Amino acid sequence: MTLSVTPYRVYASTSLTQDRSHQRKDTNIATREKSNGKGRAVPSGRLSRFARFGTMATAIGGGMLLEGARRLAEGERPKISDMLLTPGNAMKLTNQLSNLRGAAMKLGQMLSMDASDMLPPELAEILSRLRADAQYMPQKQLLKVLAKQYGSDWEDKFDDFVRQPIAAASIGQVHRATTLDGRDLAIKVQYPGVRESIDSDVDNVASLINLSRLMPKSLDIAPMLAEAKLQLHQEADYEQEAAYLKRFGKLLKNEPDFQVPALHEDLTTGHILAMSYIDSVPIESMEAAPQKERNRITKLLFILMLRELFEYRLMQTDPNFANYCYNKKTKQLVLLDFGATRAIPKRVANQYRKLMIAGISGDRAAAQKAAIKIGLFDDSAQDHHQDTIMDMFEMAMAPLREKGPIDFADNAIAQDLRDEGMRFAAARDFWHIPPVDTVFIHRKFGGVYMLANRLKAEVDVRALLKDYI
């Protein structure tokens, strides 16, 4: 397993190899420091992080000037987007945000996934590069964090603590550890300073976006940025995530198809989350499994999503593939990372129920009414914009009107929707950011769809919806 992995890479991966001899704790910890790399220190102070943003802006600005001069010399009249989207600038932006980690990197990931249809393709392409780039702390910095959270005698708590992380993401990294009483754990350690720098990081990223002049002036992104700050503060609060981990554990306790890691509260703090290690594989690795097994896994994903929305009214909204694993031995879907969990208001769930009922029955007027109440658009939008959005909705609902399983390997409708959405966004005379609840629910919809497509599954989604609509 490599360390430059997809954000939230599975810490239940079977690719970790290690000596399980359980020698004396002091010898074991001291001798298990071999590393495939030194890592990169996380800038933890506000001034040092601000300085990185200033350096980034200067470097990108200089790159734009050079590119603009080159194109002018060749007789061209370059656009801002042409000068910004160069391989050099893309590399500078991605490397700096990746090195900063924390909210800077997370916001870039969120924007590239959640707002890709609203962002100009030039900006979305640059930000999307962050989704596959995560670095880890050097051991010196890691040890400081552990000592601060657990005390200077933190080693006395473990028989074995693998200092080489098995996962690295935007907010923290994960280590495998064994306690003196034999508990096999996954320990998620938060990067130093990221929690305290969330607000300033978001503001600085927003400033970079505004300086790029790629976003239309008419688009007010302030509500999205405010919600991003709130969401990031929640994701960085490991005690809150621990509470959600426990709650989902209780909700799914008697469900044999699902598995949730157990929380270990004695080793959990606001900056460290300790949970049981589950021997499982990344869910996307099951794309080579028999069709029947892939169908079952995907069906479980849809069942969980519908329960989250309509029964629990509590949804884990991060669509990243690595938040799901599969236990081959027990045939269970393993759920990881509850930092992005969100309570769904009853009125919102009810409007989605009405939207689904209207969509399947072909009642366009009722669907449009529900869409307005959900906030997909408002009734002040021009008629042709409303018609375009409703046309896209009906296109998406078409498979659900047919009886039998949907073949998610067929990309025809998805591609048509994507093309239509890009044409709609390119017009730039209609920019609307839905309410935050809607944005996060659609993150989940999109993530489950992408997984279903990745696994090339066939699932009768209409049959699953019958229990709720």
C-alpha cells in the first residue's frame, strides 16, 4: 500500500504487512521505524500557513505573467483561464495545497467534487488533482502530536505502534497499533494546527479563487464558504466523529450485512480517534468479483443511503470510495470515517420523498414543486432555466420508471446528463447554489452512483424505493 493514496484511504487494507511477534513494547516500538519516505511537515502556525498562501499566489501570478508574455509574443490574445491553467501553475497549486493539508486541501477536494458543475472547467481540473494526493507527517512531528495528546509516556499504552502510517488524508493520518491488553486498533492522528487554521485557510483559498477571476461576479459563494468552515470544524472534531461512530454502531448493531469499527474511548481525544482495526479490502477492489457479489454490495450501498435519508435522518455525506470497505470473510460492508456525518431535517427528507414519487410517476408539476422546496432552483428563475433543470431530472429518473434492475455499467444517461449540465453551466446566465443540506445529500447520491458504476452493478433501485415512497 502506497502512502500517496486517495484521501481517506482505507485503514482496513490487507496490504499492510507487519511483524506480529508481540515482543517487549520498548523494543517493538523502537525497532519499527523503517519508512518508505520522510514525509513532509505540516505547517502548523497561522503565520507560516499564511506565508505559504502568499508564496503560492506569487508563484502562480508570476507563472501567469510569463505565460501571458509568451502568448502575446506569439501573436495571441490569451484569456485569464489560458494563462492560469498551465501544467506549471497546476503543479504549484496542487503541491502547495497538498503540503498545507487541513482545510486548504480539503476545501479544494470539496469544491472539485461538490461544485464541479458550477466551477469553470479550468478551475475544476486543477482542484481535482488534489483528490489523489495526500502526504504524511515526518516521524518527529508525529511523536510531538502523540506526546501532546497522550502524554510523554504515551508509549506505555502500546505493545506496538507502527509509525509508518497506513493512510494519509487531508486532515489526519492513520496508524496501526496494538495495546498492552491485545486490542488491534486503527489510530487516526490529526495533523497539528489544521483545526485552528480552518477559517483562515478557507478565506485564503477563497481569495485565490477570486484572484483567478474564473468565478462569475454574480455568484455569491459566501454561504458555501460559511458552510465549508462549519463542516470542516466538525470533521476536525474527532470527539464528535467518535459520537457518530458510536451512533452508527448502534443503528447497525443487529444488521448482519454491515460492520462498523468499535470506538475505543480510552485512547480517543479531540485530535486522535481510536477504533478497532477491521481486516477488509477497498470496496473498489471488488470490481473483479462475480457479478452477483458486486450486485449485492451495491444493493447494500443503496439500502444504507435510503435508510440514512428516510429512517435515520442521519447521513454520512462524504462520497469518497475509501469510506467503504468489504470484509471478504464475513461478506459485510464496512463503514469508515464519520467526520462528514450530517443530520437531515424531517422536512427535507419529506420533500425528497415527494420528489421521488413525482419523478417515478411522471408528474412533472409535482416534481417541480418539490424541487423548488428542496432548493434545486427557486421560482424566480427564468422559465427556460427551470425547464432545462426539469428535463435533466426526468432524464435521470427515466431508469426508475422501468421495472427491473438498472445496469450501472451503462454510462449513456450519465454522459448525457453530464453533457447537458456542462452546456447549462457554460451559459453562465444561471448560477445558483442550493441549500447546504441539498448539496451534501447530493454528494452522497453522486458517490453511491459512482461506486455502482465502478462495480458495474445491476440493482433494482425502484424495488428498494418502494419501502419509502
